[in-house]
Amino acid sequence: MSRSTEQLEAVKNSTGFIAALDQSGGSTPKALSLYGVDAIQYSSEQEMFEKVHEMRTRIMTNQHFTRDSIMAAILFENTMDRTVLGKPTTRYLWEDKGIVPILKIDKGLADVENDVQVMKPMPDLDALLDKALDNGVFGTKMRSVIKSNNQRGIENVVAQQFEIGNLILGKGLVPIIEPEVDIHSPDKHAAEDTLRSLLLSHLDSLPEGRQVIFKLTLPETANFYMKCIDHPNILKVVALSGGYSREEANRRLSENLGMQASFSRALTEGLSVAQDDAEFSQVIRQSIDSIVTASRT
């Protein structure tokens, strides 16, 4: 069985969740601050990325960070380029942990237009996808944001996501399509309704046998995305925490059958650089266990 087939089976059959360890240049300072590393402790972007890689390495090498609980891990390109215990990060995850590596490929968000933020242009996408394949990556992740229920804006988000998603599928990678609905949207439920209709329409247009993963905001109505989960062109539907506390994200997730987590901030909530190894391990075990429990409902 080829590596890609093994990884596909691992994702398809996993009852765990996706660990989102993909903070980029814009979101890393906040992630480090929550971890107890203030900006005064690094003097350049390079030093900042070294600090966050230390945090990620501590998470990935922890005894509780295993394939039994973690389906896959989403990495920032800078993390893919680094090593963990002397191995390239992607190889460490797959060969030592049995965890599927996924790469964040978007270059951030464009300015708000029609109440959404589409993705910025990705002029080097083809080269980045080739690099991902060379590093044994299974799939990719790309994020857009929906601020309110604007039909034209949401259409633009979904069209862009699927346009790039088809390019990714053509490379033999599985795209995670992430049209995040802002949890503070004044008409969140209506935006979700518009989004779901468009997602299903685009799923119907995919060729038979081509599957994608959706990463979606936890909805206002339980089991709202069940039609997506049941669609033959869907491999998985996972949930982002979107700014909810871990407790609230887990509560909402537990109400949505067949939806598994893909948490970032909610996963690392409570972790601190000041914790000794025993305390750090206890906190991450409790975090992982609670997310797995919610993912398995």
C-alpha cells in the first residue's frame, strides 16, 4: 500500500481530530503570548518562528499526542521546513507518530469586500504543492472568512475555494476547504444557510471519486451540515473552534454527529512555557481527551 493510500485510510477511519498547528506570521505573536512568551523575548521574525516551533515541538513530541487521538496535524510552511527530534517535521509526524501531515497554503486574507474576506493571490501555489508532495504531505488547508449573510460575497468565497481546491486535487492532494463564518456575525445562522446551499452545489459539480474535506464553523443548529457529511464527495467534515472557548467549542461539537474537531487555540488553551513537563503533559492530556470525546459523538 502506498503512503498516500495509507494516509487516506488513516483519515477516513480515524475517530480522532485534526490538530491545527498552523499559526502564520500574523497569528503567531498572539499564540505565543497565550503560551507565556511575550514579544520582548524575541527580536526578529526568525526568532519568533523559532519560539513557536519550540512550542509546537513540545506538543508534537508529548506522549499524549498520538494517532489514537490525533488524526492529522496542519502545519505552516515554516514548520514543514524545520525538524523535530532530528527529522523533517512531516516525516516525524507520519513515521514516528502515525499522524497525517497537512499544509496550510493560503497567504492570508484580502480586505473585506461584500462582507467577506477571500484569500490573497497565491502566485507560487504550484511550486508549494510540489514541495508539499516532496515532503510527504497528504493534503492542504486554506481559509476564507464570512462576516455576514451577503449572497454575492459568500458565492465569491465558495467559488474561489473550489477553484483552488480543484487545482490541489489535480496534484493528488486532498484540500481542506475552510470558509469560516465569523462567530460574531450578526446573522450567523442565515450566513450558514447560504453557505451550506453553495457548498452542496459545488460538491455536486465535483467529478465522481474526488473527495474534499470541509472545515466549518460550529453551526447555530445542531447537525446542520449533515447533508455535507453524507455527500459522496466528502471525506470528512471538521469543525474550527473560531474563538469559542474549548468548553463551548466541545459542547457545540458534541451536538453535531459525524463532525470532528480541527482546533487550534482551543487545543493549546491552558498550556504555558512555564509549566514543567509533568504539568504540561497533564494539561495537554486533558485538552486532547476532551476534544476527542466531543469528536466521537
